[in-house]
Amino acid sequence: MVKRIRLAAAVATLALGLGAVAAGQKAYRLPGIPGRQLGGLIWGAESRQPADRGLAFGGEDPAADDGRPHTRILQQGAWIAIDRDLRAANPLQTFAGRTAAVRAAAKDALAAARRLCFEGFPAGDETDRVQRDLRPRDEKALQDLETLIASLAKAEMTGPYEQGQAAFAGGHLKSAADLLRAAAGSATPEALKGRQQATIHLGLAAEALDAEPPPRALSPIVYDAKTGLYVLFGGDHLDYLTNDTWVFDPAKRRWAQRHPAGAPAPRAGHTLTAPGNGTVTLDGGYTYTSNTDYCGPQYADVGGGPWTYDVAKDAWAGADAALPPDTRTYRKGPYHPDFFYQGAKPDRVKGEQRLKDLRANTWVALDPPRRPRLDRVWGTAVLDPDRDLILVWCGGHSSHGGSDVLHYHPATNRWELPYPVEFPLGQLYSNTSYPDSFNFNRRPWPTGHTYRDYGYDAVLKKMVFAGHSRHYYVYDPGIADWVGRAVKPKQMVYPGCFYDLTLCTTPRGLMAWGGYYGRAAYSKISRFDAATGAWTELALTGDRLPGSVCDRSCLVYDSKRDRLLAIVRQKEGCDLVQVDLKTLAVRRLSPAGTASAARIAFLREFCYDPVHDLVVGTTLPPDETGLRRTPAYDCAGNRWVSLKIGGPNPSGKTGRNVSLGLIYDPKRNLIWGMDNYHLQPFALRLDPATADMQPLP
């Protein structure tokens, strides 16, 4: 009982670390996984001892909807999953589920508070929004948490381990409650940090009450013959490194969390050896570097060691200073949400006035005070008009490979990172070998690049990503996280679909245009039904629909005529085809200037401006004065035209910025150009009457 009391008291302080690499320490990239192995379990660990027996745990399972392989034991040469049996036999499992639900509610309140912080409303407006949107969330989360604390304290436990884990979890729950009370009704940076700490405490409590350890990667398992126990230490949670210790008893088929007085520093990729004398030796492992260089190494050796763990005594010993167990190491700088809280308080009034004062027909670079890193290249950006956000889900290949969706707040010119960055292990900077799956945090990895394979569904009011070959994934900007996935239909499933599968927002639902590598014979348009989650192929009639082509085509919604416009650059000019969404008839338009439109340097990005009835693109080659005029399709006149637009064009010097997102903002009647390489937003107030509009010759 003395140990349980000490454990419960010790959790009042939560140790966190932001990755730091010692001077002279060599940084490196993790080795990749061969492509043929990516369809199976990756990053996990197993022990095949003693003879004819074994234990496997950890890693990522691409086939699982939770991304986890869970606990497996070796029986008669086959690995058997036993996680259902473990949960059924765990008297604390109900409390684990309730704690996870409270954590989800606290995490949702954190997202709402963070959004309020970055929206920068004046004091009176912010107070009203806190009372309306935030305080009810806070009160509900706190009420459920206090009920949970009381229920757990009254519950009768079956044994000393359950009693100890309940006390340990109870301490974290109480710490979370204290933090949430202090932050309730507040959206200041300090309150946001307190809320984040509270979700960590709630996560630690849920893990302690669960039948299995939390998921992890590159964390070895060893068998100690003297105690008959398997030992698991630390690992990479992808967004943080941990230093917790767990043992598995094969005779009882039960995991047990250990609570040593101190532990080695968080790490993954380490080695564990067990000579069979009741001890386990730990050596090596990596920590994070938080490198922001192009293709920079993200890992470095922890250093120090070795460490020895006495299994029976639950004690770690080593030459280095011990840290508290349950310490976490996160990436730092622009890889952590706290980085974006710094600086002056976001000011909506000043930001909106700046946008209103923009000079017509001139691109303006807005220079946010803190920009994300790494670059997010080879992809677009999409508007969430319901929350007044621009969402960026780009990267892959030699760029940023994390699962995070960036939020840009146009009203305050501020970037928001929704959660600590997580990277795939070894596949980072590897283009088409990013894992095609949910990870064990239930978030998808990017594809090689995202191009235009994600979009905002106006009915569902969430973002949908369809670039992976088997599933589409849903991101909810309201809670700032991924919320689910489902299988794509046959017409949207083909190798490398992220190259040319093109999504477009309409009031009828998100539309997807694509086919097998842009071949017209396979070209289809499918509509997403928010009510059922199904994609339905449109039964098109009339002219043939052209195939979409990577970076040489786009799909635009014309709201005045309720039609889609598919634009494809061919050798002889630009094909421009309309799809009437009322009749589903396809008709080739053949506008004036079709041949000249083939000179448009980059055709992936166009947006429709309903005020001026123009489909606005990127740039043309330089004219005789050196100016790159801006091409547009005049819908009413069925002709291609060009506009004289000044300022630092986001299309770049060549007119071919493959990392550009072009967006029309109906709230402000602006066009946004999001340069995802530099994470630089550009804004344009278009006035065709004074932009020297000319027909393309």
C-alpha cells in the first residue's frame, strides 16, 4: 500500500521534454522499409522465447481501422491476437473507456479554445464566444471528469495491481481536473498549454487503466527466464518518445505497468537483452532532432548508457541521471503547437482592415509572424468557409511527411498547428513508399504528394482526403483532427491515384474527377454523399469527359450555372468541358483563345470568382515588357482572357509553382494564393475593370 500511495502522489508533476540534441551528436535518417513489406505489420517487435512460445506487440497495422496490431502470442507456430481476451478480463477496462471519452471531450474543448485564440476577436466579442462556444464544453468535460474520479475512488478492485493502477490513474485524473478548472473559460496561450497538459494527464490515466500498453513503434521486447516475464520499455509514439516500462506475464496472460522510482531518458530504436538472471540491459536508441533543413535528419543517438533493469525489484540503474517514468520527449520549434502561440495576441480588427485596404489587382505577401516548417510542397490549399480557415494538407516525398493539417486564419494572418507533429519512421522523404494506412494514432500519412486529392465537403463540413489507393480519410477542422476512414469505390481505386484524382467543392457535395493515369477511357466523376459516406459515380451523358492529368488539369465549380468546368492542357490547346450538374450532360465548350491557353505555365490551380464571373488561373509566359499576365476564363463570353496583375505573384518567377493553392474567398471577395513551399499566404483584390482585360489572341 505504501508504494501505491507514493505513486498516486508522484503524478502531480508531469515531466515533459522538447527534443534536444547534444553538441557534436550525429544526426541521421532512419532506414526505410522495403516496399513489399509496407502492406504488412511495420515498426513492431516480437520475442520468440522461450522455445515454441513468444510475444509480439507494437508497430502499425495497415489493415486495421485503429492502425494497431495489438498483443499477439505465438501458439503452435502461429501468432494469435489476444487483445479482446485481455480487455474482457480487465476489471479496469470500463474506466479506461470512460477516461478516453473525457480526454476526447477535453481535446475538443482545447481545439475550440485554440481556434478562439487565433481568431483574435475584440474583448467583448471574445467573451460572448467563450460563454457560448467554450464554457459549455469546459463545464461538460469537468462534470464528466469529476464523476469519473468519484466512481473510480468508490470502485472495488480485485487485487493489489488493480488498486495501484486505480490510484495512479486517479492522481492523473485529479491533476487534469485542476488544470482544466484553471483554464476553464480561457483561450490565452497559458490556458492552452494547461489544457494540453490536462489531455496528457488524461491519456496517461487511460493507458494505466487499459489492458494493453499504449501503442508504440521500434520498441523491442525481451523475455527474462528467471521471472518468466516479457519486458517492454519506451518507444516512439510517432508524435513523442516515452520511457514507460511494462511487463507481460504469459502464465496469467496479463500486462502490468511498472512504476520505477526513475527511468532512462525517452527513446526508441534501442536494444534490450536478457541474460536470464532477472535483469534486462538497455542500450542505445534515438531521440528527435527537430531539424528543419531540406530532407534534414530527424533522429540522433540518445547517448549515455547502458542501463540495467532489475525485473523483480522494478528498478533501473545506470550511470546517467534518471528521469521520472512517463516522461515524454516531443519535437520542438515549429513542430509543436506552442511555437505558434508566441508573439503578439492575434488582432482580428487590424487584420481585417489590412485586407480591406488591399490595392486592387496587386498580389500582396502577408508574411505571418510564425510560419510552419518543413515546407508542404506539391499540393493545393482548401477553404473551410464555415470556420473561416484555409487548410493545408501537403507534403510527402522530400518534404514534410507528417499527418498534421495546417490551419491558416485569414482574419488574423496566423498559422495554427493542431497537434505535435508525427513522422513516419524510415519512409520520410521517400515519395511513393509512405504507408498507405491509418497510423496507430488514427491519422493517415500523406501520399507521395497530395496535388488536388483533398477537398472540403460543404455538406459534411469536413475535409476529405482521397489520395490513398484503398481508403478515403476525413478530417474535422472543428476538433482539429482526423475522425475516420472508409473504403473508396472501384472507380477511384488505382495505383498512384494521388497524381491525378482531383477533388472539387460544390453545394451538392465533394466531386472527384479521375481515372487510370489520366486515360479518358477511365475518366469518371463521383459525388460524395455526406449522409451515407459513399461515393456515387455520376451517370454522365453527351460529349466524352477528358482524363485528368497531374498538374495539367483542374476541376472548378461555376456556382452561377451549377456546373463543373474541367480544364485540361493538350498539345493543340486547352480542352474546356462543362458538366451540367442538373442534367449531368457533358459538353465541350471550345472557347475563343483555346490554342493560346496552352501557354498557361501551370494548369492545376484555377478558382471561380462569382462576383466577376471569371475562372482565374496562375500566369502566362512574359509579354514584351516582361510582365506575366494572369489568364482567366470569361464564363459569360466563353473566351479566354488575360489580366494585368502586379505585385509578387505567388506563381513565382517561372509561373509554375507546383506548391500553390489558389482559392476564392466569398466572405472578403478576395483570391488567396497559398505558397506551400514557403508557407506564405498571398492575397489579391481583383477588379477586372481596371486590370486591362484582353482576349487571348
